[in-house]
Amino acid sequence: MLSHANAFAVCPSPRNKADDLIRAVADKGGLIRAVMCSPEVEHAMRPDLDDYLDQMDHMVKVDGIDHVGFASDVTEGHPQDQDKWEKSFGPRGLYLNITGILGPWYEWETRLNLDYASLTHTPRIAGGLQRRGCKTGEIEKIMSGNCLRVLDAVWG
């Protein structure tokens, strides 16, 4: 399982994965969970829900619906102040190869996806998938079913 990664072909973040690796995971029955983390969704501008759904669409085309899942990567209730964020995940922080290459939009106030800044926004993902033509069963696979299948195969 690639638990928090996107497609390099859609956004060339160093953390994202090449299509051949995404395909290899699927060939083994595995799963890639599309992550909402802005630096892995879009570089030039602050990403929105459609940018994130473009990641999912691409991975479904590469892998098939049974091998793609949702991963938010949005933490809540975890106190992190702006100074700590700047030193770690900020555009001039520890991960310059990931965040230092982003456009000027990537700052403390605008670090999260325009349409997804809280886990309470998770229904927006399902709604976006539905608007793009996914059927209920496909949405259930992406939102939780595929992950549960892989975890069951590993842990029984």
C-alpha cells in the first residue's frame, strides 16, 4: 500500500509516484491512496477539489477502480503554530525539495486545499466523484472499501 501518495504524471512532487510504480502496486493487488497534501496535488497555484480529483482520475485510469483510495493527510486537534510549521513544512523549512519549489501561494494561511481544510469536508470528495460520474459502489471503494480489502488481506 502506498498510503499517502499521488501521481507524478499529474504533479511532479518528489513524493509522488511514477505510473509504472502505481501499476506495479495494482498488479500485486495493492492500493495507492490519493493524498490531499497541497504540495503533492499542485505546484503552480493553490489546489482545489478538482485538482485533487484529477489525481484520483489519473490513478484510476492507470490502476483501475479497485486500487485507488482516499487519504486526507489533514491533521486536526494537533496544535501546531505558524512558527513550527514554517521551520518544518513551510516553503523555507526542512523539505525544500518538496515545498521550496511551490508557487508563492504556499504560505501558512493558504497551505491547505481551497475546498478541503478539515476532515468535516470529506463528503465533498464523494460529491466530487459523483459529479464526475462515479457510481455509488465505486465511491465506496475509493472512500474506504479498497483500503479495508487490503488491510483484511494483510491482517486477516
